[in-house]
Amino acid sequence: MTDFAVNGIAATSQKYCSGCGGLIHKAAPACPKCGAPQADVRSKERKSRGVAIILALLLGGLGIHKFYLGRAGWGFLYLIFFWTFVPAIIAFVEAIIYAIMSEDAFHSKYG
């Protein structure tokens, strides 16, 4: 069985954008033409906003919440400077930001 190609991409690997209706790859999280997010493409691992808040409050000075959210570089930076207590203060502020952030905004930023 052979797939026919449209614009050099196999037709079975394409879908229509929910925003502009253009042909895009079926695994694209957003349309490259109009930027519309594709609702049918979900990340395999969704991060819990509640867990991020708890980690930021309890272990935020060590950057554990950053590691959880996939920001390992920031997590290591928090670990390097944890003795100054500055990361703990920043983590407290981040916990408040996570708490007031909408669920959709949180998932679009952190997955």
C-alpha cells in the first residue's frame, strides 16, 4: 500500500488545522501557519498544578518544583544558591503565581 503525498508529506500523517483549515502534520501541537493550538494533540504527561504548588511551597528553595516542571536548568540554579534563601523566596512567589494561574494557562506553559 502506498500513500500519496501532498506537499512532500504523506497524506496519512496530515490533518486539517482547527483554526485556519490548512493541512498540517497530525502530531503538531499548534498550526505553523496561524498558530492555533490543536486540541486533539495532548502531551503524554500532564503536570499537576497542585503538585507544583505544594513542591514550590515545601521544597521550592531546593528547586524541586522546577525539576518537576521540566526546567532542570533552573532547578540546578536553585540548588546552587539554596543557602542564600533567595530561591525559597522566589519559589514562594512562584507558588502564588501557580495558584492564581488558570488551569489552561498552566498546562499550555508546563504541559
